Amino acid sequence: MRAIRFFIKVMLLLAIAMVGALFAFHNNQPLSVDFIYLSGPTLSLGLWLILFLLLGALLGIIVSSLRVGNYRRKLGRYKKETNNL
């Protein structure tokens, strides 16, 4: 059963990677992103979109994990309080 789950996960990951690669290949117009004080390198539009998507997902994971950690600490405190009653 574990082998089947692992196989399905690998196939899903490969399918997502292939869709991302096709997206990057079809959006191959060169684009340079100007930040406030910096100018980014000239990369394809698809690559910029994938990079910003990954950056946003990473930031979302970090922020949500901080929130979950905060709630776990509060839950631990409340459990200690209820055990002391």
C-alpha cells in the first residue's frame, strides 16, 4: 500500500512539474522586472511567474506555520491550567 501511495505521489509531482515546464515554455517572452531600487535580470515571463508563485507559496507556509505554533503554545498553556484545577 505504501508503494502505491509513493508511486501516485511521484506521478502527481511529475505531472505538476511538466505542466509548469510547459507553462514556462509557452510564455517565453523576455521580461525584466523593476523592483524599487533594483532591476531584476531578463528572464522569460513564465519563469518569473513560476518564481513569484513559489515565493508566495513559501511565504504563505512560513506565516501559517508561525500561526499554528502560536496556537499550539496557547493550547499547551490552557491544558496546563486545566490540569492544575
